[in-house]
Amino acid sequence: MRIISLTDAKNHLSEVVTRAAQLQERVAITRSGEPAAYLLSPEELASLDETAFWAAVPGVQESVAAAQEQRQRGDTFSTAEVRQWVDAGMAPAGPGA
């Protein structure tokens, strides 16, 4: 993350915005040495909003943790298996089923 003063942000606003938009660079803008605002691209903001939404849904964090544990155990499906089920209009019972 780039950190710049409010004065520098004012003097180079076009460049700062371009870097945030094109390079996905997050910018902390300081006033009197303390963070006063942050600048980020619309894509970064949308990603943060989506993360916040899903983090607030009851049970999602536990489901993600369980899925990570399954993956670590190798308890997964191959791409070919999933394609077969999709093509057949079926859903698997579980890994190894």
C-alpha cells in the first residue's frame, strides 16, 4: 500500500487515481502523519464489499473452513467428474461416492 500526504495527493491527484485504477494500488492519504482516507479502485471496493457481505452470512465462515479441511485431506472431485455430473444433470453424493 502506498502512503502519501494529503498535500502530495492534491498535487498529484490524477497520477494517484490512475495508479489506483490501473494498477489496483491502494493508497493511504495522511493528514498530520495519520491516515485520513484511503483510495482504491472500484474493483477493489466491490471485492471488499462482497467479502464483507459473505462474512456476515451465518455459517459461511464455518463452511469455508470445512471445505478447506476437505481439500487438505484430498477429499475432492476432479474436473472430469464434475463435468460428467453437470452433463448428466446430476449432483454427486460426496467425494468417493
